[in-house]
Amino acid sequence: MRNHIRTTALAATALLAALSLTACGGNDSADNGKAGAAAPAANSTTTPDSGKDAKDAKDAQDTKGSSSGTDNAPVENASATSKGSTGGSQGGKTSAGATGSGSTSKSPVTCTGSNTKVTVSKVSRPINHLLLTATNTGSVPCYAYHAPALRFDDAQAAFPVLRDSIPQAVVTLAPGQSAYASIGLSGEPDGQELHKSKHLGVYFTGKSNQGSTGPSAELTLPAGTTWGDNGFVTYWQSEMADALTY
């Protein structure tokens, strides 16, 4: 009987222990359920915040992109315009250097009857002399090479040239400037035959001094002009006085 009571008491104790364990398990489950319910609540709280943050970030990105695009376009256009302006400026400068500065020095040409005005006049000293004057009427300088070749009327030969009158340098005439040559009509009298003429052909020579070049000048001689075979013409001179020393 005592054993039976003891057994019963032990069984009751075991039952109480089992119930106690069951109650603890139920509390744990309730706590676990409560914790599990809290996770979705935390997630639902996070989701709106994340969405707001994402929206704010997107808006910020859109704003930045829009601002960046607005800033970049004018910068690119300004750069292109600046480059074009620089190119235009350089082009203008090249053009001004070629034409606008006036530094385009024109090379001299040969003096001929087309770019000079030639006159002939009688002088009192020295006697029996005429003076030729060739003035540059062109827009560029010209070279008066060597001596003029002269022909009185229909003479068969050119008039003799006085070699002793060669200048130190070729006479260069700027526009408006003149060169001079004197004509000794008779030279030494020595019984030479004199010829009377009314017209004189003046021919220009080139650098090579081989024949004439360009148009000639046809002049009317002073009245009563006579010349002899011993006459001469000087080389072109830059000064009238130099021409009349021969």
C-alpha cells in the first residue's frame, strides 16, 4: 500500500513536471510567435523608408543629371565657338599679313616703252648734246639696264654707245623716278658727214644686253637736229648731272 502511494506520488510528480514543461514550451512558442510577428513589422517599417530613400536618391540623380546636361551643352558649344573664332581670327590674320599690311614688296621689272615716259630735249651745255629722260610711269620699280639703243629716222645701224659711261650699279627707278642719258650728236668733227633727222627711236635693253626688249619710244627731235657717225649715247644714269658730264 505504501509502495502504491509512493508510485502514485511519483507519477503525480512526473505529471506535474510534464505539465510544467508543457507550459514553458507554450510560453516559448508564444514568445517565438511574438518575435516572428515583429519581423514583418520591422520589414514593413523598413520598406517604406527604403522606398523613400530610393525615390529621394532617384530624384537627386535626376536632378543632378538634368543639371549636368544643362551645364555640359553650353560648355561644349562655347568651346566649339571659341575654336571657330580662333580659326577665323587666324585666317583673318593670314589674310591681313598677305594683303592688309602693305608689306607685299613687288619685284622690279625691266623699264620699257610701256612703263616709262621718254622725252628728249636740247641742252646748252655741253654743246651739240641732247638729253634723254625716262620716267617710270608704272606702279612697280623698274630697272633701266645698260644704255638705250638709238635709231635716227631710218638709219641702218644703232647709234654708238659710250662704254666709259657705265655706272657703278644698274639704275633702279621707283614709280615716278627718272633715269638720264646724254646724246653727243657729232663727237669729234674730223670732217665727218652730218645727217639731219626729225625722229628718234629709243629702244630698251634687257639684263642680258642682247637686242631690245618691250615697246620702243618714238620721239620727235628738236628742230634742226643733226648728228654724225662719231656721235654717242651714254648708259642710263640716276642723276642728270652725271649724264651730262660726257
